[in-house]
Amino acid sequence: MKAILEKIEPVFGSSFTIRRFDDMEECNRPHWHFHPEYEIVYISNGRGKRHIGDHISFFEDGDLIFLGPNLPHFGFTEELFEEHVEIVVQMKEDFLGQGFLSKPEMEAIKRLFELSRQGISFQGAIKEEVGNRLQNMMRLGSFDRLLELLSILHLMARSDEHKMLNASGFALEVNAQDQKRIEAVYDYVENNFQEDVNLDEAASRVNMTVPAFCRYFKKLTRKTFSQFVNEFRIAHACRLLGDENLTIAAVSFDSGFNNLSHFNRQFKSITGLSPRDYRKSLKKVVS
């Protein structure tokens, strides 16, 4: 599955983007993507699924999450079919200038930004308060809207009503000039991860020698191409494990692993759980 680099441009006169979605068809359009912006997503009500990198879980009665940059994810309402409101705020790390987060007054928010790289979900009173304030932000002028965003970030940073999603996987830090190369790699892995994925072929897709490609890919993603392919396969396996009709062996084979023992080792190395325990945890979340 290829994650599309989503380009986000703030509206004129604003340093960040805030959007409201309440159209069911627009909200429920599945879209696997990533972007260099940090993202706050508030969903007012209803059940839905979080699919962020290699993390899959479910939420009840709406959600409030904060995601770091370049973390691939689906929209969070593609399986939510009841009336709801979704507010999305997106901002670059330097949206208030270089070095702004290094100011002493920003220490808590800086820590929040660092934690968000694994994904954070907020519950309880903080979710309701932030959700109401985000909806009210839509009616504010640009200056008051900025002040309110800083206040909301500070509130989220100091809250203990949250849990880490520990989302990880194939998060890619790219700029515009790398987009075509990365899309070519994604396209190749997406179409071949269930079979043999060849390093020589991947390098040729971006017109590089194998050594140059390995250096380029490691510099860009901070992981080897082999690690990337395994994480892609394990993310696919995580989705399949939600289907109780599939055996662990069938999930392994369909995810591109021909050896069940190797699949089990890779799965535990990447997710921290065995495939069987991961499936049990999915049942607990759903129940």
C-alpha cells in the first residue's frame, strides 16, 4: 500500500491549517498518506479505527489524537457511518519560527511534540474540552486563533489523560525533491511485498546503484531497505490478524513470509507481541 505525500498549505494570513469536516462522504473516504506536519484530529462521537503506521486499534465515543510528522495513516473515520464532526489541525514544527520550541516557556509543548512521533490518544475530560475549543476556534480571527492553538497545545502537554499509541513503522521524512523516488519505492514494495522483493530491482527503479541506494535509503528513513520491507509486511499482517478466520500461518504466507518461525520473530521484534498475543489484544480492544 503506497502512502501518498500530502501537501498541506496554510491559508493566507495563517501559520497553520485548521479544517472542519462534517460531510459523511468526504469524511469516510479512505486515504493512506503521510505529511511533514504535526496533526491534531478530533472526532466528536462514534466508533472508529486508528491505523497509524503498524499500529491498529479502535476507539469508542469519538477520539482526540496527536500525530508527529511523516507517520503514515488512514483517515480515522472511513468506518464511521454516523453523524459526527471532525476537526483537523496541521502545523509544521517551525510554524512559529526557527528555535521557537527551544524557548523555556515552550518546554512542555516541545515534549508533547516529541511524544507525538509515536502517536498520542487523549481521553476523558481533556478530549471534550479540547474538542469544544477546536470547534470554537473556527470562528476566531487569525491572531486569536493562534493564541488559542498555543493554549490547547499547552493543555494537552500537561494532561495525564492520554495513552501512547506506540505507532511505528515506515515513517519517511522526505522533501519535495525526494517524493518521486519514494513513491517509486513504495509502488514497487506495495506490488511485490507478498512475493520476493529484490534490492537490485528497487535500486533500478530510482536509477541508482545498489550501494548508492542503500546509503540514500538509510539516510532518508534511518533504517535499511530490508527493515522497511519487513515493517511493510508486518503492518499488512496486523490488518489480517483482525480476521479470526485466518490462521497465523495463512497470515504469515499472505504477508510475504515463507517461514512461520521467521514471521513470528519479525512480528515480535517490530510490535513487541507474538502474532497470537497481538490477535488477543485486538479482541480486548474491540470488546
